[in-house]
Amino acid sequence: MMVLLVQRGPRLNRLIAPSPSSRIMSGVRVRFAPSPTGYLHVGGARTALYNWLFARHVGGVFILRIEDTDMDRSKPELTTAILESLEWLGLTWDEGPVYQSQRLARYREMALNLERSGHAYPCFCTPEELQAKRAQAEAERRAWKYDGACRALSAAERERRRAEGRPSAIRFRVPDSGQTSFEDQVFGHIEVQHRDLEDFVLLRSDGHPTYHLGVVADDLDLRVTHVIRGADHISNTPKQILMYRALEAPVPAFAHLPLILGPDKQRLSKRHGATSVGAYREQGVLPEALVNFLVLLGWTPPGQKEIVPREEMIRDFELTAVSKSNAVFDLEKLAWMNSEYVRNLPAEQLRPLVERELTKAGLGARDSGFAPRQEERFKQTVLLLQSRARTLQDFSGAFRAFFTDEFTYDPEAEKKFWKDAALPALIDALAERLAATEPFDVAATEKTLRSLAEEKGVKAGLLINAARVALTGQAVAPGLFEVMLALGRDRVISRLHRAAAHLRAGGK
Ligand code: GLU
């Protein structure tokens, strides 16, 4: 069989059998391994993205694994939501999903193998005993680590206790002395002393694997070559390397990704706003914008570009260019990024997204008889609003008046532009003149408004601003005469009269 030599950092080259697929040339295999105990978090999405980009950059395989062995906290609907979020982001996987819950027998076998080879041993300590020892250590202000009570039991004693049916976990036997080190592709040389590690549990007494056992068994069986994951896993890595060595298996390369912090430099959490990919989707963020935003949380593309099309990400992404400094999740930047993407989206792609947003907001289907929703008008309206949108939600929010008659006046806009006592009469007069304006286009409607202003001795701006609030409910909107065209003559007239009446009634 042909084998490929894979570059895996300075001292980690090894031989790997190639994947059967001819498309896959590099032998590189990476995985994203979320636990379905929550929705896909933006940090998880960044990890998935970096794995995906690395795989696509080198022509490797991207594997999806669902770490669902925590029976109490894992939920199938969360798995579904995670898969949906990944698909929405366009992070398609080549293999999997592999479900850990279907591999329990394999984990058990691996733990028993480690026990047979002397690298692990059964531990009969009960949770109560462990808890008491931990409390004691805390009371004495000693750092607690497992004291190795079951480490030295004789084979006969172990068998006796097992025969009695005493529940036991299986613990890994960490060497007494020495150290384990590795060259992290992002963080560089990392080393821990074995005396600082405890004999960690591999298999729980209920037969379920711990995270370490599941991860190592799977990464090995899936022939993962590069483990790319959050920096919060750095401290787990030496333990996992000890397991690979005990199993006499090749050790993959490791690349840990910088933590993501909120603007206050604290670990990103709900306090900082939405943290799930789904929430940003609901808020009208485009997947390409979110991907672009996430890719910059730890990686600087050549030329320090901000807007990076996906093909360029794939072309330029390098693990060695990932920074180890914490990244800051800046919502303002995401909003800016999204508006760039919305602005530059081809109109045919934007329209269905706007339709979806409007439907979601209960603004009905296009056959409502509302003029701006009719095919041609709708196209023009979306085009008119596109350059001002920051998110898709703007279409059902700030731009609501373009799609329904049910909208309210923004109180700030009222305060600013509806102060003048002459306005009700002026606005009614404008409506009457517009009823007779021919043709009803940008030039003629503008002329109508300006000559009315001149005639009444007021500034055109006064009328323009007041009419904008009357037609859109907002102080800021596209050019007034384009807005008139988008809404159509009848709606313009009725909205102007409505505003005048509202003003006469004292703003009620
Ligand atoms: N299930 C783990 C997590 O969600 C994955 C850890 C790993 O990639 O090794 O953090």
C-alpha cells in the first residue's frame, strides 16, 4: 500500500495511510467534535471553521464527531441544531457525523487494554470517599489530586473486589516522574511535569467513558492527524499524549486556538449578548458575514484585509499564522461586516432572504395586495434599501413601513421633525398637490414639493424631513422621492393625511 509522508511540525513527521478517496491528496484528517449539550457557540463555530479551512487548504478530510456520551446533558435536538448551524455556515463535513454514544463498547475495550498493559488500573474509591478526601484537602488548603489509593492494589485484591461486585472506575496510571511535552502549532513548546498530573479516570464505574478516553479512542480510530481545538483544552493534551504513548500509537499534531473574549476582556458569555450561531442567524446576520467575522478571531489574512471571500480564506489559511493572543468578539465589527455583506449581495440572492425575514416577522406573503410587495416594486424597494441595511432584520424593523401599513412613528423622529405648528396644513397640502402630479416620478414629485415650500415661504428641508417621518416612521431613510416611488402614489397620499391628522390630534 502506498503511504504518504505528512509534514506535521518540526519533529512530528510520521507515516499515514492515505484515504481511499482520490480527491484527498494530503493525508491530513481533522475533526470538529462538539458536545450536544448546547447550541453551536460562536467559539465552537470558529473551531469548526479553522478545521474546515485547514482541511480545504491542504486537500484533507474534515470529520464531524458528536460527543454525546453525557447522557444527562446531551439532547438529540441540540445535535440537529448544531448540524443545521454548520450547514448554514457552509462548513460541510466529509465524514461523519460519528456518534460517541454508539461506540461505548470500543471505549471499554480500550480502557481494559490499557489496564492489561499496566497503564491503567481499577479504582474502587466511592464518590463519597473521594468527596471526603477532597473536602479534607480543601480544609487544609492543599491542592487536591487523586491520592492513588487504588494504585498499588495487588492483582488478587482487585479480582477479589471485582468478584464482590464492587463498582469500579478505570484510571490511567500517570508515570511518577518525568514530563510530557509537545510542540503546539500555535502556542509552541508546552511541557508538564507528571507529578502535577493525577491518575485521571478513563472509564466511569457506570461504564461510560470520560472525555479523555472518548477523544483519544476516536482520534486514533478516525486516524486524525491534526487536533485543532480551543485553548481551553491545552491542559488536557499532555494526558492524551500519555495515552497515545501507552497505546504505542502515533501522536497527532496539536493546534490550540486562542480564547474568545468579550469587549471587557472576560471570557465570552451570554452577558456579552448572543453567543449561539442560531441567534445571529435569527438576527439577520448572513452566514458569509459571520464566517468572515469568525475567521478574523485569531487569524490575520495576508495584507491584513478585513473582507475576505471564502476562496481566499481557503487559499491563504495557515495554522502557523494563527495568533495565540486572545481574540475579542466585537459586536460593532460584526454589524459592520454584515452590512458590507448585505450591501454587496447580488439582488437575486438578497430578495429571498428578505422574503424569509418578512414572513418570519408576520409581514405576510407578497400577494397581500400591498403595492411594494408586487414583483417589480418589490425588486426596486429591496434595491433601494439594500445599501442601508445592517442586518436582514432591518427589513422587518427599521424598514417596516416599506412592506406594511402597520408601522409606528419613531418618537425621536417625531420630536425632531414634527415640531413646526404649520406642518399639519403643509402636509395635507403636499398630499393634495401630489395627487395631481404627473407623471408620478422622482423629478416631478420633487418639483411639486419644492414649489409648495417656496409658495408657503418655508424651507424645502422642513417638508422633506416631515414627509419622510410620515411615510416611513423614521428620521433616516433613502431619498424621499425614491421612497415615494417605492410606496406608490395612493399610499403616499394616505400616509401624509394620516400624519397630518395625527399631528392635529396632538400626536395621539
Ligand atoms: N467535545 C469537546 C468540546 O466540545 C471537544 C474537545 C476536543 O476537540 O478534543 O470542547
